[in-house]
Amino acid sequence: MFREGLVVVVSGPSGVGKGTLLKQVRQDNGNIRFSVSATTRKPRAGELEGQNYFFKSVEQFQEMIENRELIEWVEYCGNYYGTPKEYINDSVKQGYDIILEIEVEGAVNIKKQIDNCVTLFILPPSFDDLKKRIVGRGTEDECTINTRLETAKREIAYVDKYDYIIINNDINTAVNEINSILTAEKLKYSRNSDILQYIGFKQT
């Protein structure tokens, strides 16, 4: 029996390890795709059209907004970023689970538009642990670190808007928990309402 894919929205503060977890989840599941955003930002060295981003002019992006071709969009540092509906819909219809790693406001907007999407929030073991991770990168000054921590507090306040929480204390455990959630979601009756007909059972 063919099942449509899941739309999986993942959020969490900077430094919590979202990228590492999702990379492993994708390696474990051959039918997972990562969402590809549209942007007006210029391509960086090595970035490919349709793989890293869909690169658009400002005019093209504004047309996408006007034509309601984006699930959500934001302006950040002078550039536009958005999630194209077509890529999401096509992937799901082909049976792919598509993962959107996105900030909290965008996640809330997507949940309003896609009723059966699955939302996960990645938490650190503690706020002190998150601070250590960010400081340990050694790539940012104190002002930037403090800004990230304040942003993290604001983002964590949204955790009750999500279906599931994952505490990233151990990578393997967190990955297994995410995989278990995806499996359970696919087995929900609401996603398999035609199963009785498929197995030849006639209701009276």
C-alpha cells in the first residue's frame, strides 16, 4: 500500500545539534528529503541550484509571494528566504518524508497550513550545556554569544506548540527517538484510513 510522505518540521536553538541529528536520520532513511528554500541571496562557492537553494531575483521572489507559492517566508539580513509549496507537495506525493529545519515563527505558520505535519523541537540537556556548546565553537565574540543565548530563550518558550520534544543529550539516543516518531506517525490510522479495504476486509 502506497503511503504519502510526512512533512516534518524541526526547530531548536542554535548550537543544539539539529544539523548533526538530521544528517544521521537521513542516512538511516532512504526516503527522506530536506526542504530546499528559495532565496534572493547570491550563491556561494559550491552551492547548486535546486540542491542548496532555489536562487531567485527579488522580483521573482515577490511574484512567488503574490502568487501564494510559499508556505512561509522571511526577510533576513537584506535577503528573502522562503519555503516553496510545490517542492513540499511534490515530494510528499512521491512518498518522500520531507524535513524542514526552520525557526519557531515559521514552524507555527506551517502548522496552521498543513494540518497533519509533524513538529519536533530539539532541546539541550540544560541551558548551561547549550551555552558551553556555543562558546566551545570558538567562532563568535561575546556579544554574538549573548545574542544567541537570548534568542534561544525566546525560541524555547515556543516548545509547547510542538508535537514532540527531543533532548539531545546523546546523539544515538536522539536519532533513535526521531526515527521512532517517524515510524509511529506513518502507522497512525488517520494516515491509513483505507487499510481495511486494502486487506480485503468489508465492514458491515
